[in-house]
Amino acid sequence: MLFSLNFTLPPIFFTNLSPQSKPFWNVPLHWRLKAKNQTSHVPKSPLCWTAEQELIQQGKGENSVEEEEEKVFHLGLEDQTLPLGLRREAMPRHVAVIMDGNRRWARLRDLPVGSGYEAGVRSLRKIVELCCQWGVKVLTVFAFSSENWFRPKVEVEFLMSLFDRGMQEDTGSFLRDNIRVSVIGDLAKLPETLQELIINLEEATKSNTRFHLIVAVSYSGHYDVVQACQRLAMKAKCGLIEPSDINESLVEQELETKCTEFPYPDLLIRTGGEFRISNFMLWQLAYAELFFAQSLWPDFGEVELLKALVAFQQRRRRYGNAPAKFKALEVACVEF
Amino acid sequence: MEKDGINKPARVLWRLGYFLRELIVSTLSVGPIPTHVAFIMDGNRRYGKQQHLNQGGGHVAGYLALKLMVLYCRELGIKYVTAYAFSIDNFKRSPEEVRCIMDLMVEKIEQELSQVDNTFSRMGVRVHFSGKLELLSQPAMDAVKRLMAATAGNSKALLTICFAYTSTDEIVHAVQETCRRKLAPDQIEGKGNYVVKVEDIEKHLYMAVAPEPDIIIRTSGGHRLSNFMLWQSSNTCLITFSQLWPAMSCWHLVWAVLKFQRNYYYLEKKKKQM
């Protein structure tokens, strides 16, 4: 079950500007983060006036620059079931994935596009298994966007049949592994047989508790908010609420992600090297950490997922508040 | 020798820099230039600590950086610039810090308005504040309204400062307005009356004054949107720099534009397919 948002793209020759680009096996036990030594592709030049120079000119910035507040990360006791570098208490509870790059993967190997999608399905199965093992509670995957309906009809039909086949083949393993499956999106646009299959699968797995897989099909962030607004408008029309009563909590209750205990992703991973959200879960990604991976989705495996999770655990999340002491912040990350 | 408080070497350097930037702009203009660039101005407090500035010094530096960035955007021909200055979540900070930021904003606006020709008018930039402005204190609200009125006649570019803003609040406000309009007595025309569309929400957003951003730049190495322009950023190129906001230079902007140009034709092709 998957899709690709990918269209033809010129070759990638820029590297990721992210400063957090260390390979996962190179994570030291005691790591100091120095802001001024972080990766930067942009040189400083005296010919371009900056605020820093303005301050110096005004006689305010004459003191030497000292290091930024040190962020010292101590790795906790290693869990035997987790790879080196991951801490179970800091695992994201909800991970969202934009599975981009299937068609490019197939083209690079001179394979038909369908092979790319099928390779993507195998990759998805692997990632679901790893997320289960490593303590992630919810995984949302962007399988088919509202905008993908504009693709060639043959491709869309192939994808629908792939969803159909995938759901039928994996129903047994979902039940066996105690995985709950939900499908979000404008399902009315899907073929009726697929809609029925989805309803049956959701019903059969609704009491599973170990892991929640949410598949976004015919979904977009704009659609999600619009349908929530539509529901609230109907409630207001019926006199159940006033327009002035509408707040963030009411909107959240009407979004499609209300099916899960943790509707807000902590981490969004996008494969394929693009730096966009592409209309995926716009409301829910308000405070999510974004990780853009260069590898294509069928190549995204354990190593790449580990990189993403290690990078997530090394980031400080403040949610707009004043910075807390590190330990308190770590606890706050877990609580969120 | 000093003129206007600036010594000669600095003036020569500034003119040389201006000439070099003109060359860069001419080169970049061969390709598409973004219409709208948004900045998440992160790192002012850290910068203030690094430079041992007084309380609020980091934010002063951030304000200077914003003015310079608006100037560079004007030179590049970017018509819309948006800056995320203060989030609704930032009200949870210590009251002293919040008061300091509000006082700083009022002070800087007064400083601008006290000049015959303020910086923004000289650049032809209209200033607009987006957000839940009713959360501001009365002096801050008055200062904001006066600055917006003073620059209302400028038309070369629009600087939108998101103050007391979060995207979720913006969407809630738009949803409320949409519901009110749908329920208004004069809207009852037929059974299509209560159908909500994307356009209904978009016209009630605070950021309806500007098109969707082409680039969102975040400083200080953060890889998140922090509740900024979530609705509008569906196809926006997201770029992160590790430098703190006050240390941003025009070279960062040039790099961001180059990255935008690299993806531009692919995105245009995608839009045509829709």
C-alpha cells in the first residue's frame, strides 16, 4: 500500500543543508554541539552587511564571540532491543512518512513504474516491523494524495489494485501482530470494492493495541481541515454550537486523525530528497520535527530510519517556551 | 572621516557590497525569482547571550537583521516578505521577557515614525501585521496601527510581520468566519449553501494579504515549522540554516533563491499536471 508523490526531477547535486548530518554509527557518547562549527555552505563575507556588523559599528558587539550554550547529550543505558544510539524513553510516539521516490527508483533500474511501487510496499512492511520493535506507537504513511488523482488513469488504477492486494495479503499479519489499521482521506473517491475492504479491515483490527498504522489515501491537509470545518458548520447549523465556540480543540476533534490517541506526529520523514510537505497533515505537523532523507523510499530501510530517529532524539524541542534545563526538557519531550 | 556617524572605510565597504550585490542580482534574475519569502527568525536570545548583550539586545540585533533582509529582498525583486516575529506560544515565556519584547517593538516603531522618511517608506515597503492583535497591550496595538497607516501608501513590496500569530489560531479564526458566513441569513440561497470549500477558508486567513510562500527559511538549525504558515506551506521549499537569525546575510538569501530555482521548473510542471 503506497504511492509516490514523485514526478520527474532533475538530478540532485545539492547536499542537505541540515547541520545534523552525522552517520548513525558515528554518534559519540559525549557530544558537544558548537553552533559556529556546524555545517554551513554559505560563506560569510565582509562585503555583505549583516546585523552583526551593524552592532559592531554601533559599538555593541565588540566582545569576542563565545561558544553557544553547550548542549551535552548523555546517552542513557542502552536498551538491548534498540540499536546503539537510540533511547527508548525519547522515541517519538507518532512518526509520519511521505513515501517519495518509488517511480524514480524504478526508472534508475530500467524497471516499470509498477515495480517501484511494489518495492515501496516491501519497504513499508519493513518499516512497520521496525517501528513496532523500537517502540513507536503510531505510524502514518502518505500513500495517495488528493493531487495524485490527476495522474494517468492506468497508473491510478494500478495503485488502487495494489492497495486492494496489499490489504488482503496483509490482513493476517495485522491480526497476528496486534496492529490496528486506519485509513484516512476522502474515501468516497475510491472504488467501492476498496472502500468495503477498508471498512472490513478497520473493523477487524480496531481492538488491536500494540501499534497503529494509519494510511492516508486520497488525503490532503487542506481536505482534512475543510471537512472538519464542514462538520462544524453543520453542527452550528443544527444549533449544537455557536461559531464563536469553535476553538483548536473542536477542530482537532473533527480532523481525520481523531482515530488515534496521538494525533500529532513528533517526527515527519520525507524520502526522495525533496524539502516540502506536499499538503500532508498541515495542521497536525505544527510542532513536528522534519527530517528530509535523500534516499528513495524503496531504499529507505533500517539504517536510514535509525538516522532519522537518532537525529530526532538529538534535537531540542521548545514549543515556543523559554528553554528549560536539559533533563526537564527531555522529560517534556517524552510527555509530548 | 565620518559622515552620518559612519566612518569612511565602512561607507566604502557598503558601496562595494552594494555593487557586488547588484552583480549577484543580475545573475540570479536570469532564472525565476521567488515572489514570497518567509523567515522564521529563530536564535535572537542565543545570539544575545553569545555576544554578552543586555536583556533584549538579541532582539534588537534580530530587528536589524530583519531590516537588512527586507532590503536584500527588495534588491532581488521579491515582492512579499513575511517574518515570524512572535508566536502566541511565546506569551508563555516569563512576563519580563514578553514585556521587554513588546516595549522594544513599540520603541522601534516610534523611532521609525519619528523620522521624516522612515526606513520602510524609503524602500517602498508596506508593513502589515498579521495575527491575533487583540492579545497585544494597548500601547503596542496603537504603535502597530500607526506604522501600518504610515506605510499604507507604499506599494513596491509588502512586509508582513506575524505577531501574536500561530497557524492553528489563524485556521480556527478562518473556520469561525466561514461558519458565520454560511449561517448568515442573507446567504441562504439553495442547498449548496452549507458546502465549505478550500477557497472559503483561504479568504478568511490572516495571511490572505500575500500569496503562498515560495520559500520558508528557518535559522538556528531547527527543522520544524513551529506552527507557522501550515496552511500555506504545502508546496513551499523549506530551507534551514544553522546560523542564528542576527547572523543572517544576503548570501543565505542568495543560496535559498538558488535552491528555489533548482526546484522551480519541476514544481511548475506538477502544477500544470493538476
